[in-house]
Amino acid sequence: MAPKSVQTAPKGKPGDPKHDARATRSAGRQMRSRLLDKASGLFKERGLSGASISDIARAAEAFPSQITYYFRTKEALFVEAACRDLLYVARAAEQAAANARTPQEYTCALVEAVTATDSVAFFAEALTLTRRRQDLAPLVERTIERLHGEGMRAYAGQIERHGWQSLRDPDTSSRRFWAVALGVMVEGYAMGRSAKELCRDMLRVLGDQATAKATGDKARLRVVGDRDAPDSDQPDWKRSP
């Protein structure tokens, strides 16, 4: 007896409504991404006022109407491009620091990666813009929370894996890192400082976070609190006051 054939759903073909809808969404995502890529470069080079919608559309091989379709305004495009850039930099920094053997190496790798780009200063400009455009604030707020959340998880993972001890919990460390990065980068760019100078300044401001040392397993940092552990076994930020 011949085996029964297994029937599979036919793949969509051009002209099929579902296929066309998927193709349209895919093309839309690609166009949106290309517009953000080109806008990011032009905004960093020329600033918000110096890069026109026509310039961005021309660079992306698109029509100006496509920018208004996807982003509504040039200001909204500016903020979204800055937010995306910052998250890209954060991801690249975490990857650069992934193989660090000590807290000092980890922090230094993060700082070097962050100060090597102008994306943090770009994001700072977006923060200033949202003060006048509160309709754009939710995107910035989501970006900051994602930035802190991913930074906290990455640092907590390193602590758990290596048994490092920290003066601060991972969430506080992440928030402090990015607060320092924004402050140092805004001031540094205003003063015309080089990436090397920005790196040095940021490490100096971070202080103990950049010079902490790894500890043995006995001083392992408990990311998930152990209520039964004696205070003497807890790192500084987990001990009872």
C-alpha cells in the first residue's frame, strides 16, 4: 500500500491577500529601518535643524511623504533614531564586556565602548527635545527603562557567574552608570573633549565601580536574596542596616 501523502498548507503566492500583506509589512519594516539609519547619520552630522526631511529621504532613496507616513514629524524621527542608537550602543557595550574577568575590566570595557561613539550625546539632544515635545516623552521613557533593565540583567549575570562583590545592587549600578555617561558625555562634547578624555573622565566619576575587585565564592553576590543567609555572608548592599 502506498504511503499516504502528507498535505501541507500551500505557500502564499503573489496576488494572495495574506502573502501581499506580509510582503507589505516586511517592506515597510525595511523602509522604516533604512530611514532611521540615514536619519541617524545626518542628524549626528548636521543636527536637527540642519538635516531636512528631503535630505533624509534622498539619502534613504525614499520619498519625503514616507517619512511623514512612518514618523509623522522630523522631531519624532530624531527622537526615535536617537533612542535606537542608544540601545544599539548599550548592546554592543555589553558584548564588549562579556568576557571581563573582574568588575574593573567589566566597567572599563563598558566605558570604552560607550565613549567611543557619539550616540549618548545624540540621545541627550533627544532628551532636550522632549522637554518641548511631551508627546515624544513615552518613547524616551521606554528606552530608558529598557536600557536600565538590560544593563541590570547583564551585570547581575556577570556577578552570579564570577562571584563578584558589589557595593551596590545591579539595578542601582546600571542606573548610576548611564546617569554618569549622560552627564560626562554632554559636558565633554560641549567642551570638545576627545573619546580618550571622555573615557578617563567617566572612569574617574564612576570611582569605586571602576576599581572594585573580584572576590572569592564566599563573598558571592546573591542576586536573588537568601533570607536565611547570615548578614556576615552578605555583600555590602545586601546586609541589614
